[in-house]
Amino acid sequence: MNVKVPKSKQEFLTQCTDAAVTLPYADDLTPLAKPLTIGTKVAPNRIAYQPMEGCDGTPSGCPDTLTIRRYDRFACGGAGLVWVEAMAVAEEGRANPRQLYFHDGNADDFARLVERIKTTCLKENGYEPIVIAQLTHSGRYSKPEGERAPMIACRNPLLEQNAPCTDADIVTDDYLDALGESLISAAARAERAGFDGADIKCCHRYLLCELLSSYSRPGKYGGSFENRTRLLRESVKGSLQACGRDFIVTSRLNLYDGYEYPLGFGTREGYGIEPDYTEAIALVKELASYGVKLLNFTMGNPYFNPHVNRPYARGGYEQPEHPMVGCARMSDGIATVAREIPSVAVISSALSYMGTESAHVAAACVENDRYAMAGFGRLILAYPDLARDILRDGKLYPEKICMACSMCTQIMRQKGGTPGCVIRDAEVYAPIYKELVKK
Ligand SMILES: Cc1cc2nc3c(=O)[nH]c(=O)nc-3n(C[C@H](O)[C@H](O)[C@H](O)COP(=O)(O)O)c2cc1C
């Protein structure tokens, strides 16, 4: 499929027609400038910078030079909310040897990072963003030493076609009990370090997300809806109890994995890969009843069906659908679930493929209450000051946008690769990309 990221309204509308989808669209971007109250905190605008891992921490898991550079750029950019990338809460659950790893021994390094994000944004933009810590265990995708060391919730023949596992890789209930405790302690540590909130990460088929569809797992974490959602629910509840009432306890949550029942979440028997949000709605209503005020919705598995997770122009395989179909699935799915929990502010995902027009789609969605905040991912690596341009100039500039070329993820998948934007941040990332291609 020969597609390019749209750089004008006309190109966007043509692609929507080609893909036979409709997405909301507003010419006026001012809805994105409205503040948003989340519990007792206020985000100064409706633009969220999604977690974007750089795989560039120190071996002991602290932010390193490139990590700090990335957050400096994000802080200058002026987003109302910065969702700090995946931070492992267990050494064996790191996705790579340079993934951030958050523990008692390095909490001060993270406190300095948060302080730096807040003061930089204040100095550059006149306000502080809300800063969230993403707490994770990489589960099936753990590679703490750089080689696969999977820790899985249950066997999955689809995902194991190219990445074999054994029954010995299934984590025990005791391990999951202890992980729940680690997540709760990490949320409390994040509060002490100055974060405004902590995300019990449950997306992209990492361990907690995999549990959501562990239909075949025996015991208290498998089988029934109650069991499959237990670790997320108890970690959220425990974190709410362990932290102060101003602290935001949240989750980045997969609404739909994109594979058939019983291999994934968000589908039902006999309906193939057609999304079914019944369980996602039941889960978010339950989280809302605990007092959760913010959720960040996403879909898919970046290792298995990236066209669902982050629609692209160029990627590792020929995608089975027009990328605009993926953008519409994400937007409509998020709106369908968000509508059921009016007390919760919802952040959207997967806007980047829509290029300059992503801000117009987001403004319409915020204005029409489809979701409360627009979450930008790849675009912020290419265009870290996008919030400023939206708020100040009322538009995004075509020469700065992400081309959805997947070079950032190509770097990420290579051993030792530290992803960034090869095209727009070429001074730093083009040499890194060239070196990896040579290898
Ligand atoms: C290089 C890279 C790093 C990412 N790191 C994270 C991460 O740490 N945590 C997370 O939840 N998602 C992560 N994602 C997913 C993005 O946050 C986002 O969901 C995805 O790119 C789709 O949004 P977009 O279309 O705006 O890029 C990453 C994606 C990329 C390409």
C-alpha cells in the first residue's frame, strides 16, 4: 500500500475517503487550549505527551544523557501532561538492559528528572505540566540482559509462532502477588519523588495486559473476568490506599489486543478479530468506582500487530488495512469506552499517522467529549514543541511532522538501539540508525 502521512486537510479527507472511514475534524484548535481538572490537579491544556521509551537509561536504570535530553525537549514543548516512559519495577521485568528501572536506590534520580521537567516547562511556557510515572513489567517481552527471558501469564500459540516459550516461563501466583506489592510500593515511591501520578501499565501485551486474556490460566489470576483483571484492580486499589488523595493513580490500558478469542482481550468467541468492548467497559467502570480519575486508552501489540497499535506509512510488513482504518478504530473504540465513564478523564492514542491533521481530529474529539486529552506518541519524537505550535499558532507545520516511517521502532528492536526520530532529529539519531543498519 502506497500511503503517506497527510500534510493538509485535503490530503486527510482524500485518505479518509480511500479508507472508507469518517473521523471528527475541527478547523479551530482552541479546544486543545482548555485546562482540564483531574481530581485535585489541573492540566493547563488538553495535550498529553505519551510515554516514549528511549532505551537509553544507565545500566542501573537511571535516566542518562539522552533520556534527560528527551525530557528537556518535551518540557520545552508545552504539553499539559507528560507521561514518563516505561519504568520497570522489577529487574527481571526490564524490556532491555537500558530500560529505566525504578527502585528505592535511585528514586532521587527520578525526583531530579521530575523537578527538571516541571521547572523547564514553567520557565519556557509559564506553567507546570502534570507528570505521570509509567510502572511496568515487560512479561513476555522481558530482556533484562539483552536476550529473551520471557515471563508469561499463559501460553499463546499465536505469539509463540516466532518467539517460543515453555510452561516453565509461566509466572506463579506467588510471583504475581509479589509484583502487585512492588507496583503499589513503586506508586508510593513515585509520589515521594514528586510525580503527580502513577500508571499501573496494562497495555501492549506486557505482563498485566497479558493477564487480561489469561483464560486458560488456572488459579486466582486466570479464567474468570474477576481473576484476569485481579492484578490490575488490586494494584490500582492498593496504590490509591498507599498514596495521598491528591496523587493520580491511573492505567494505560489496552481496550483491544487485535487477535481472536481466547488469544487476546477485547474479542469474543466466533467473531474473529472484531472488537468487543464489553469487558473493557466493565473493567473501566470498576476502576472508576475505586476513585480513578484518569485513564489512557490504547490497543494492539507493537511486536505483533503494530498497524493496530500505531498505524504507519512504512513498517516491517505490508499492513492489511489502510492506516486511516487503524486511526478510526482507535478513535472510535476510545470514544465508545470513554462515554461509559463520564467521571474519568480519558487520554487518546495513535494520532501521529494523521500528521498535521492529527491536531484537528483531536480538537474535534475533545470538543465533542469523545475524550478529554489528545495523546501524541511518535509525533513528539519528531516534533517535541508541537503543543506550543498548536497553542500559539493554531496549527502544526508540515515540515516538522513525523513521517510514520517506523525507523524509530527499527532502532528500538535492535540490540542496544536507542530510538529517536531519524528524520527530524537527524543530528543525534541518523548516525545511530546508520550504525545499526551497518551491523
Ligand atoms: C519508540 C517508541 C517508544 C515507545 N515507548 C512506549 C512506552 O514506554 N510506553 C508505552 O505505553 N508506549 C510506548 N510507545 C507507544 C506510544 O506511546 C504510542 O502508543 C504509539 O506510538 C501510538 O501513538 P502515535 O500514533 O501517536 O505514535 C512507544 C512507541 C514508540 C514508537
